[in-house]
Amino acid sequence: AQSVTQPDIHITVSEGASLELRCNYSYGATPYLFWYVQSPGQGLQLLLKYFSGDTLVQGIKGFEAEFKRSQSSFNLRKPSVHWSDAAEYFCAVGAGSYQLTFGKGTKLSVIP
Amino acid sequence: DVKVTQSSRYLVKRTGEKVFLECVQDMDHENMFWYRQDPGLGLRLIYFSYDVKMKEKGDIPEGYSVSREKKERFSLILESASTNQTSMYLCASRLLTGANSPLHFGNGTRLTVT
């Protein structure tokens, strides 16, 4: 069975600082990997996805993520955080026709 | 753009009531899902549907049922609401059956059972 771990429950960064949110997955082969963002009171919005190929993927809102097979990780990064990035971020893993398994989320706070 | 619409943003119901949560998607997606979101627990899958009149149990189906009579509509039913079903409920859809088809989410229904 697949699983996802987001080690950080809550992260606080200053506006303009860089950001890295961690995600580790457990699955036998290369899974499909996703990052979603949830703004307060909203549903989840897809930021980016990885299926195969280039291990560095670009997403919306200036986010990128890097797939590292050796570390079973898919960390999300942004070079300079904006106050509007304050939200909850979810990593998800899927394979085959199975359903996505979501991590428990990392809440990001941004200090002006 | 895909639009997934959940009929209510907030609902307050009494214990023992039968509760219907409705979800409609406008992009002819095959699959539809109901998740429950609780602080510290993330998203947990309640039920999903691959196609009309088809349904599959997710991780936490107890106390819930679903209905999908039309492709665009997926209903979650709480047969007899209990206080431990107070939660945020998220509906999602995806175009095709396959984990590489991204999910599109509605804005959620926050249900309070008193």
C-alpha cells in the first residue's frame, strides 16, 4: 500500500524568504506525485504533478518540486514567498487506477 | 475550467437527521469522490464512483452512503447523522479512471451535527 508523510505540521516563513515543504512517500515503483494547495475556506487546487521524465517539475504560482527516487521524496519549493501563499499544502501519491493517498498537510504561515 | 459545485457551504443538522450533501461537476468527468477533512487527519476517502450507478467504498464508509444516478451528480448521504460526523466534506472529480488524472475539488461543505 502507498503512503505519504509530510513531516512538518506547521511552518512559518517571512515574506520574501525561500520555502521548502517536505514530502516522503512509500511505494514499490515510481508513483504519480502531486502537490495541492488549500486556501482558507476553499477546496484543494492542483499546484503541480510528476508522472515521469524530468525530475524537476514546474507548477503554478511560481512553485516547483523535485522528485528524488533515492530519497523517496517530492519536496515543494518556492524561491520567494508572498503573503498570499499562506495556506495548507498537501502532497499526494497515486499509482495505477488506485485512489490518491494524501499526506496530512503542512500549514504555511507568512510573516509580513 | 472544471467546475465542481457543492450545494451548501455550511450546514447545521441535528443528531439522527438524514443529511444529503450534493455535488455537481460540469466537465463530463467519469470519476467522482467524497472526502472528509479533519484537522490533523488530512483527507480521508469516504466513497467514490467510477461511473453512473457505480460506487466503491473508500477508507471510512461507515455511516455514509452515496448515490450517482447521473454522470454529473454525486450525492453523499448520512443516514442518521451523529456528532462525530461533524467535519468538512470535500467532493472531487477526475476525467478518467487512473491515478495520473488529477482531481478537481469543490469548495467544501462544513457540516455541524448538534
